[in-house]
Amino acid sequence: MKQNESNFLIYGLIVGGILSAGIAILLGTRFISKTNKNKRERKHKFFEGIDDIFELSSKSNPEEETKIDKETEDGIIDELFSRTI
């Protein structure tokens, strides 16, 4: 190989490495951002669902057999919040 061809190969490897690193960083940050956004949305939907359950039970006047007493309600809340999301 000539010295000139060798220099082009080295320059090509350096520029290719820099471009590859830039693309990897760009795609990595997009993936992390999308993952965090999805996690926040799931968490928000979870808490929104809990609010809906307890709002519906307080607004409606259910019969005695379907009504949840305070002890059971506390047990449900403890069970829900003890799980990992």
C-alpha cells in the first residue's frame, strides 16, 4: 500500500467511528426518553384508575353487600402500593 492510501483508511476509520458514536448517542437518548415517557404515562394511568375506583364508590349509593368497609379499603390500598411498578 502506498502511504496516501493508508492515510485515507485511517481518516475513514476515525470519521466513521465518530459518526457511529454520534448516532449511537442520539438513538440511545431517544430510546431512554421514550421509555421514561411511557413509564410516566403508565404510572399516571394507574393512579388515575385508583382515583376513579374510589370516586365511583363514594358518589354512588351501593347496596350493603357491595359496599367496601374502611378496613378492606385500607387493605386494598396497602396491597396496591406495596407492589413494584
